[in-house]
Amino acid sequence: MDAGGGYVSPRRYAVDDRTLVDRVVPSWNDDVAAGAATPIGGGLGRHAAVGRSRWVTPLRVLLALALCVTALSWFGKAACLQTTTTTTPAGTETRLTNDNQRQFTNLCYSDVLALYRAEKLNRGNTFPYKTFWHENADPAAKPGEGEQVKRYMEYPVLTGLYMYGAAKLAQWWDAAHENWGIPAPYVSVGYFDIAALGLLAFWLITIWATALTARARIWAAWIAALSPLVLVHAFTNFDAIATGFLALALLSWSRRRPWLAGVFIGLGTAAKLYPLLLLVALLLLCWRAGAVREFSRTAAAAVATWVVVNLPIAILYPSGWLEFFRFNSDRGADPDSVYRILSDSIGFTWNIDLLNAVSLLGMVALAIALAVVVLRAPLRPRVAQVLFLAVAGFLLINKVWSPQYSLWLVPLAVLAIPHTRLLFAWMIIDALVWIPRMSLFLDAERRWLPDEWFTATVMVRALMVVALCVVVLWQIWHPAEDLVRTGAGRVASGPGSHSDGRVRYDDPAGGVLDGAPDRLGRWTKRRKAPVVYPWSLSPAPALSVEALSVDELSVEELSGGASSRSTGTIQPE
């Protein structure tokens, strides 16, 4: 304290005097984050200087959280990685200790591990899509009985090649152990660990790209990093490959790189079909915004990339390449699907052709519904909102909803729905489906839950996903209540900010759509109510759709701000 009674800093003041500017502060606008911050000293102070840490950055903290959860996820599968050695007349034999259906009773089952043998990856010099085998057409038939069918690798090309690469690395590792004494696990365990390491990298890419796509709401990605669904399903199957490519596609689009976004969409579709839904969402939004040229570049790059990946396999091994499509066409309704619940409740068995037709009609209805939502909304929806509705609708309508498919929704939900409690409630319920799902595979004497428990949890999960869709639709029709657009919790300064501390925000993942003119289209019914924009302090009384030329509406101009990105003009009719 100096002679005047004031405080003196023991060190020189830092040259960097950055403070909170245009940021979302979780402990200010998220009750869950605020409560979690209490034990460690409380939320961020209003006069705090931020951005000075050289190493502890939001992105690195998010990646560290994701690493912790994926490590726990690996330990959850570790019970199925234990081995035992038995003595046979041919010598000693090492095998996995999955006696007494341990992989189901311990909830550690993983397709990654099971597919090593199921897809014949353990057969030395074999190549997926070229290698085939015969099995019973009816899975319930005894070995050697029933019709035999020719089978190939049932996964899309990029996923199949990923599995093949992990298998070859595990086999080389085992060969190095046999020849040079290099420590190595049992070959199946080595395959799982190598595959899991790659899936970890893809999931970290998902978190990284999602956080950057969220822009000012970068901290929102902590919900995805700590998701219970990741804890259960990070290594259940190979879905993290597709989530990583789709997250990169969204990030590329948000940074106005349509060609690069198309490349990642093509790669994601070569691993799993659902990233193709991003093209559907972008088509509708670009049509409304008059940005069809940018969409065309993305679509062309996506198609070209998908063809480059698939064409060599399709030419060399056409039967193996077609197996993915044949398998999905011939498979029946999964126990997780609404079709199976309906058939079990009424007591009938679906004809495969009828089931495929009903599912296809459902997809067409979903596309029409999305078009209606995008074209009739009072304000052009955000990319994440439309994509979430598309993927959620696809899962609800599809005849297959494997438990790990819910992982697709996690990064999209974080970008589309800024409500932490609601998201965690859904994720916890969805993750709990795994428990009665594993019970279905147990023998009658080991089964700990009746089948009705599984049906009930699946229905609750579906209702929760429907509730999330309702929230998204509500915020599309009431953009003033969309926290992503209003910028609630951010401190604003400089041109374009308002006295209440809010910042104008259109679509952080929108790329060329962010702040673009909002052309409602000739088929959109004109509204009599005033257009209220979420970042406006108060709606202008004379500002209504009927008083404006709808083909020239500009988001930034209607909000009363001057933006270098706005190109539309307001003209009387």
C-alpha cells in the first residue's frame, strides 16, 4: 500500500491488457457450469483478464476432458480383453475369456473386437471385399443346416479399409513378437487397441472441430467431451470415424471453404452414410439464401471424393462392394427401432420389402418436412439446427438404430441446442439403453431384466430425442429465444453491440450463410406479424414482411446494423 492508501502491484503490469470481448462465459449463462465452478473458486470475475495463459486454453482443456472420458470408456471395454491359456493335444492355446457370456454380463461387448473374427480379418493375407465365406441365411439355424449364403465385408469402404489396416498392424505386431521377442498382447487384443487408438484420434478431432465451429461458444463442446454416450460407445463400433469427418466438414463450411467441406462429406459418407444428410441441409439453406453456387461446389467435391474412394473397390470387387447395400436391404427391423416395437406389440412379422418401402417413404416425408421448416421459418434456421433435425429424424424413421448410432447426435446437439440440463438428461437415458440391450443377448437363466425393460427404455429414448427436436423447432420459429443467436452471456464492445451486452449473431456454423440475405422464396406464405430478430433491441413497428420485398431481405440490414457482409436492400413493394 502506498502513502496515499492505494494498492501497489508487487510486479509490473502486464503489457497484454485483454479483457472479455465477444465471449460466451459458461459460468455466467449456464447454471450447470456455474454450479460446477463453485468448488474451485466460483465463476469468472467480471473484470478478469482472459486469454493470457500460454498453455491452459479452452481448446486444450476440452481435449483433456475428452481424453479422460475416452480412457474410462476403454477401461469399460477392458473386461472383454482378458485372455486365458488352455492346454490341448495340439499344444497351448490363448483365447479371450468370454465364457458364460461374460461380454454381456460385464457390459463390455464391442463390435470392434467381435468383428475381427466375424469379418474374417484374422485370416492372414485376406483383403476385405475380395474375401468371402458362407454362412446360414437364418442366424437362428444350426451350423450346417439351412440355406447357405455368400458373405463379404458388410461395412462401407473406408470403414472396411480402416478395419483391415488395424488388423494388419496387429498381425505384424504379433509376428514381431514371435520372431524378435518384442512384447505384444494377444493378436485380437492388439487389434482392438490399435483400432481404439485410431478411434480416439477421430473423436478428439470431433471435439476440436466442434469447439471451433461453435466459435464464441467454444466452451459448449464440454458437453460432448463429457457425454455419457461417449463413455459407453466410444469404442463400441467405428462411428467415431464418421463423426470426425462430419465435424471437419462443418468446420470447413463455417470457414467458407465449400470445396473442403465437400471433401470431408465425401470421406464421411464413405465411412458411414449419414454424413450425406449435411448435403440435404445445405441444399435447403442455400436455396433459401440464394447461395446455390456454393452448395454446388460442396456437392461436386463430395461426390468426387466418394467416387475416388469407392470406385477402385467397386471395379475390382463388385460383389464385395455391393455387400453393404445388400446387407442393409435384406436385414429386418432392429429391436431398437420403432418398427420392431410396433410389430412386437401387435404381433406380426414385417415383410422385408414392405419394411423397406415404409422406411423409404418415411425418409421422403422427412425430406419434405425439412424443406417446409427451412423455407417457411420466419428467419433462416442455423445449419446445426437443420442438420440435427435431419439426423434425429433419420434415426427415428430408420429400421436400424444401433445403440452407438446415438453418438452421431452428440456434437450436433451441442451446436444446435444450448441447454445443458436437457442434453445431459437425454444422453444419460440414451446411455442407459445399453444395460437392457445387453440383457437381450443373455441366456434365459442369466437374463437379469425382462424384455419389457428394453422396450420401455427405447421408447423413453425416442421421446427424449423427439423432445430435443421440438426444442429446436421452437427456437427456429422463435429465434429471439435461441441463445446461440442472441449471444446471451457474452460481453460486447465496439460497433454493432447493444447496451444490454448482447451481440448480433446469425449462424456461427453458417459460413457463406452467416449474415447472408434471407430470401424467403416465392412459395413461402407471407406473414402479417412483424419480423422480430433476436438481436434487435426492439422490433420496428413498420418492419413487416408485407412491407418489404422478400427477395431482398438482409439479416443484418433488418436488424438495423451496417455489415460489410450484407448485400440485400430494403425496397417497398
